[in-house]
Amino acid sequence: MTDGASIVASPNIEVISATNQTLKTPVNVEEITSTAIATSNTKANLEGTDSQKGQLVVMHRPRWKFAGNLIVQLEKLISAAENGDNEASYILSMNLRYCYSSPIDDIALEQQLEQVYEFSDSEVAVAKITEKHQYCAGIDQKQRTQFYSYSAAAANNGYVAAQEVIGRTTAEFFMQSQGYQDLERDEYIIIRDNFIEQKVGFLERAAQHGSISALARLSGMNRSQKLGGNGYAKSFAFNHLILELTQSNKTYDRYSRYQQKPHSQLTSEKIENAFAMSAEWLEIIKANGTLYLIGN
């Protein structure tokens, strides 16, 4: 699996099968598998770095949703997570996050269904809401709000998939879901800003382990000047890394366009610094030896 349609007949790709470790406490989930590929920067049509080659293992994120109801697997997942199993913590957090917005009981279900009956595609929406309610039955609201603590535990232990999830979490959703929305303004800002700092840290760690989605998010946040100084130059560097690593034509074309746009904010010195940053991060990624494509 790759992050979209793969680049056909690339001479720079070597595929090797491998298998990663599965849960310490068995539950009914797909094993993580991995594939090794050789990377080089000869694909990128941008000047600034010499050709570099290395072998990266493509990591596949585990499937987290079960065929039956979540409650059947809950005790095993909690036990495994509490015993330090990062994959179990990630799977548990994804399930609890999925259930967070699900109707908590039959009354809440009816109220939610009433809101969608007026739409033309209500049958599809009703089916999805009902299925979600059944899947999450028996999981109380306190348990559902614990999704973040399990994500953070796995992310702090270096589990890239969990770092990516926190990287996709908005500050607004974090504050609301964790019960901080009614704090006094000053305290609210402190907790929110601490979360954003933690989120960026997780994204950077994930990116340095070859997460293309983390690189893309860092690029976007810097491009929109959400992370302080030198945002355009950092975005340029992250875009260049994406061009080095992606095996998706769609992703490659998108970030090629970003790079080819004139940047009035970027001097030749800043572009040179961006290429230097890109080369430094690429060496870190190659040293870490993993690659997380979008969508696998």
C-alpha cells in the first residue's frame, strides 16, 4: 500500500518483504507489516542537494476497527496498554476517539437521528449513526474521553501512528474533549499553547521517522505562518523532503507545484538554508530507517 497512486516503474525502488511485531496481548487485529524500499532524491526536479541513497522500511499502520462491538475487546486492550503495549494504546485510543461523538444511549441516538432525517441522504447518515452507536455500546463517556491519554502515552514512547493522530488533532477539539473549554482565559491559553507545542513536537518526531503526513502537516502549518519565524523557508524544506520520499504521483505533483511557485518571501540565502535543512532531516530519516506513506 502506498500514499495514493504509485509512481510507475521507478528505477530507484527496491521492495523487500518484512514483518513487524504484533500486539503482546493478542486481539483480533491485522498484523503490522513492513516493506523496505531504497530512496534517492533523483526524482525531485529541484536543485540543491547531491544524490543520496538509503534503504527505508515502509511501515504499515495497524487496522484499529473491529468486526464486532468494541466492548468485547476493551478489557484486553486496556490490559495490554497498561502493560506498555504501544500498539494496543494506539488501537484503544483510535476506538475511543471514534466512539467519542457516538450517541451514549438510545435517547441520544434518537435525538441525533432526528437531526438528519430532513436531509436527502438521510438513509446513509442514519445507517452510519446507528452502526456507530451499536459498535460503541457499553463504553461510557468517561472512558471515551480517555482517548487522548492513550494516544499521548503511545506517542511519548515513540509510536509514530499515535504521534500522527495527535498531529491531526485541533487545539479546539483537544480543549473541548478534555474538559478545558470553560477555564479562565489565562489558564485556557496556557493549556492550549502547551498542547500546540506538544503537537508540533510529536509531528517533528514522526516526520524524522519518515512520516509523510507529518511532513505535510508541518509544511502547511509553516506555510500559513502558524509556527513563528522562517515559516516559508521551513515549508520549502518540508516540501522538498516530501518530494524525496513520496511514492504517489498525486502527492509528488502537488508538492512540486508548491516548490515551483515563486516565493517573494524567500531570498536565495533562505532557499539555500532550506535545502540544508532538508538534507539534514533526510539523513536523520535514513538513520531512523522507516517510512510512513499516506494511507497505509
